[in-house]
Amino acid sequence: PKAGGSKPTGTWTDEGGYSSLSGSDSASSRPPNLLFSSPSSGSSVMSLRWSPNGNHVAVASDDSYITVYNLSSAPSSTVGFSSSSSSNLENWSKKHVLRGHSLDCVDLAWSPTASHLVTCSLDSKAPICVWDLTSSSSSLVVSPCKVLGVDSHPGGCKGVCFDPCGLYFCTSGDSPNLSIWSTRTWSLERTMSECFSEKTDLTMFRRISWSPDGTGLGVSNCNV
């Protein structure tokens, strides 16, 4: 994927497999193949996430929208790329456009079952949006089923991730705390502030990562 104004989104493959990334075989000299390049939308890509099943890609942009692409079996299309046109090897069609934020959407996370998507934004009126993609399967434009975090993240939200079981998700913003949310009730379960000072440095992103066994959280911009 490319981030920046008027840049397309692309997907690549490395036919040599993981071993070629380390240069352990002759395939390491082959460049990756461009599978798909989306037409330029004029906005900057802030975050991109594959769905757990690999059938969808969600792209968050600074125009406040999130676009969900679906891998289609239809013939690939030809799009403009660089100064010439090239045929896509795969066809990723636009499945949903998610509209609920009014400012830059800076991060997103899929639930483990890919039934829901949670996005976060610099928008203080809608810092966190929850999207139910199972009930919106036929709709192009989708509205959020929940808007959260107005009190927890008054300056906007900048990072989100799910726990491995999908029972909770965690969010982080400029406020010196982490918020843990339940996916059963979509309500705030716990606020954690132990690792933060009263005022943390302002950053564009606050990425979070939940450990695979669910026992730990990796958090940026905290004090140790």
C-alpha cells in the first residue's frame, strides 16, 4: 500500500515465498508482482488491514472514509498506474464505503470473525465507530452501528486492536489512558492509566498490539 496524497492502494505477492525475503534462494532477486492497484481517490491512506479470512481489505483515509474491498472472481480491470496502464492480476472490487467519522480515520481493526470492523478517528464527536458488516452485506454505503469514546477520548482516538478471542478491543488516544471495551455489550469495561504520565506527547498514531495469547498489550508512547 502507498500512503500519501493522490496515491493508489496496491497489493503485491512474493512468488518465492518467505524464504526469498531473506535472500536464501534465487527467487530473492525477483521483484514482487503487483496484483492490484486501485484508482487514485485524491486522499491519503492512513491505515490498511486484511480481514482474518483474507477475503477483504479495509482502507482508512484522511477524507474520514473507510473503503472495504472484496476479492472478486470477475475478470480483472485495467487501471492507470504511474504513467501507463496495466492489467490487474486480481480484481478487488469496492464492497462498502463506511461513513461515520468527520475527520481523518487513522486506524482500524477487524474482529477475529470478520463480522465487525472498529475504526478510530481524530473526530472528537465520533472517535470510535463500530461497523456490523454482516447486516450490511448488500449495502454500498454503511453507517456505524455504534459510536463510542466521546468521553474516553475527547481529543480523538488514534489506535485500536482486538483481543485474539474477539471478546474485547482496546483503544488509545491523546488522553493518558487505554480503554478496554466489551464486544458483547459494546460498552467500556476498564480504563488503564498506570503506564502513562499525566500528559503524554502528542503523536499522529498510537498503535496497539494484543499478544497472541491475550495476556499482554503492546502500547506506544507510555512511560516505563
